[in-house]
Amino acid sequence: MKGKKFLISMLPLLFVGSGLSGQDNSIELTLSLKEAQEYASQHNKMVKSAKLTVQGSQKDVWTTISSGLPQVSADATFTDNLKLGVFVMTMKDQATGIDQTMVITMGMKYSVPVSVQASMPLFNAPYYVGIETVKLARKLAESNLQSTEIDTHQSVASAYYLILVSEESLRILKENLANLHETLISTRAMYKSGLAESTDVDQMASNVTMVENSFRNLKSTIEMNYNLLRFQLGVRSDTKIILTETLDDLVKEINVDALLAQEFNCNMNIRYELVEKQEQLSALNLKTQKSKAFPLLSGFYSAAKSGMGMKLSGMEWYPSSYVGLQLSLPIFASGQRYSNIQKAKIDLEKARNTKEMISDQLKMEHKQLRFDLENANLQYKSQKDNVDVSKRVYSSMENKYRQGMASSLDLTQANQLYLQAENNYISSLMNLLQTKLALDKLFNNM
């Protein structure tokens, strides 16, 4: 039921690109389950986005590291003083005692200052913690990529299973429909000979119609399942997909005893790995907030040369330079720094609590899946035997009906029981495959 709901919810997405193929020739893919999963790892849109995130995180590492390396900049300015400023001053002539006014021109017509500055942090605690943080963020992005690939592999396998199960159901309905058509023909012949009643013909015709409707609906479901697989593979909607594995092939690969014998460790699971890295990020955030109370020390150097003159060709150049250290010591932050540290401690505690919760969930999930796998395997074997029994009962009832020893109602009931047994068998087979898939995902065996 969950699979059907998921298929219905995905339909709008599956047909978004259906009109984009134009006149291009359709593509054909022949895939085993493993090949389909590997293909999805290269072409699935979600996986591609996760890979781009990893590439971005790698650039973030270098961006953070480079911020603590020497920074060098150069400046140059050309100034043409169109009208020089003047400075007016009055001086008393000592010989005559008369005040004299003097006008002094300020500066030169042309000035060309050129300078080079270099700076580098010598001690910056948040910088070193920041490098640790971005490196861990890169690892987290890589783990997210792995998680996305695992989820995609699971989705591909589920779609692969749905197609095979649906096609097996279609084969069963097709065989049953052929038998019903033969029975309907013989019933009509019996009616013409007076050996059957008109209600028998109507009952057989109704059975045929019912199975035909189921057959058409199932064909539509199979196409939906193929569209779901196309979406997971990241291919066009007109891509033809041929599956090379059968249900028997997949069931033979299931070693229930080996699966049940596996020892589970939370560290093997990608979900646990992700929350563990989140805890580490929270710890680094706390470290960052504490490091902001440390002093910052940086060094700087500047060299300059200023050219001045009334003519460009006759400027005089005057060099200058200086070197120094700058120390910045945080003293009082109005309680903001303390609040940030306390908030970071709370976030770290939440991350640790989440990790413990995920650990408990995974252990319970493993225990439940072990039970589900044992039960699914028993149900599969039981339903497989039940199909053989119901098929023999139906064949026997069909012979009795043709010999006039059973009614059309008896035959209808036997056919319904047979189809129900087949449906139960298919459901148990799908349940076994999905349970095994869930256990594989738990162990990261995708």
C-alpha cells in the first residue's frame, strides 16, 4: 500500500520531462539490479546535487585556509592639482616694523603616491577552529553524498522489484485469462447442447470481464513503475528499459541465515555517522565561541613611495616604510559572548541526545528487521505452497465443471481462491525482498 501511494505521489514528477524528447531517438538501457544502481549513482539528479555540494565544501576549505595566509595589496594614485592651494601669513619686518603679508603655495602640481601593504594574522584562535570546522563540514558533505547514494540505490531496487512483481502478476493474469476464455467457449457450447444454463454463461463472461479489467489496470501500473525507475535513474521519459534479472534470480541471492547472523554495530550505519558528525560540529561551534575570548595578534608591513613635482618629467620621489604588530584583546562584550557559549553548550547537548536516540532507534530497527525477515521468509514459503495447492484445486474444479459435476459458482470461487493465493504469494515475495533491502540498508550494504 505504501508503495502504491508513493507511486501516485511521484506521477506528476515522472511526466514533467515527457515533452522534451522532440524528434530524438529513444534510448535503450539493459540493466541488472546492480547495474541500475550504479547507473543511478552517475545520473540521478539528487546524487548529482550531493556531489556538487561536496565540491563546494572542498572550495570552502581552501577559502578558510587562505583567509589566514599573508594578504598583499598595492595602491597607486595620480593627482593633478589644477589650482594649488595657498597659505597666507603675516610677518613683521624687524627692520621697518611694518607688517608684511606672505602668500605661500601649498604642495606640488603633480603627486603620485604608490604603496604596498602586507598583513598576516599571527595568532587567531577562531581561525584555527574554523579550519577544523570546514574540514569536518567537507566530511559531512561526503557522508551526505553516501547517504543520498544509499537512498537512491534503495529506491532503484524498490522500483526494480515493483516492475518484476507487477510483470509476474501480469503473466499470471494472462494465463488465467486464457483459461477463462477457453472455459467461456466450452460453457457456451454446453449451453447450446442443453448441458448448461444461461446463468453459467453469464457467470463465465463476468469472470472474463473482471480479469480483463484487472489485466488492463495492471499494465498501467507496470508503466507507472517503469516511469518511477526512469526517474530514479535520471533518464528521459521515453527511455526503454530492459531488466535482465528475474524474481527467481533475486530470491536465490537471499541468504536468510547469513543475514540473521550479521552482528550489528551502530557505527556501520550512515544515519549514525551523520549524527555523529553533527555532534562533532556542535563541539567545534562551542570551541569557536570560547576561542573568541582569546586575543588576536597580527603583523603588518607597508612600503610607499611618493612622487611630487611641478612637472611630470621632473618629480622628486620620497620613500617611506613601516612595520608593526597589532594586538586586539576582547575585554567586555556585555554578556553576549557568555550567552553564545551557553547556547553552544545546549546545542552540543542536544546533538549528543540525538545521537543516543538514533543509536537506540537503529538497535530496535535491527531487532525488528530480523524478526520481519524470519517471518517474511516463512510467509513466502507458506504462500508458495498455498499457490500450488489452490492451482491444483482450481484445475480439478475446472475438470469437474466441464464434466457437469460442479457448478459455475463453484468454478468461480475456485478461480477467485487461486487468484487470491497468487496475489498473497506475490505480496509475500515483495515483502521478503523489501525486508532484505531494508536490512541491507541498515548495514550500508547498498
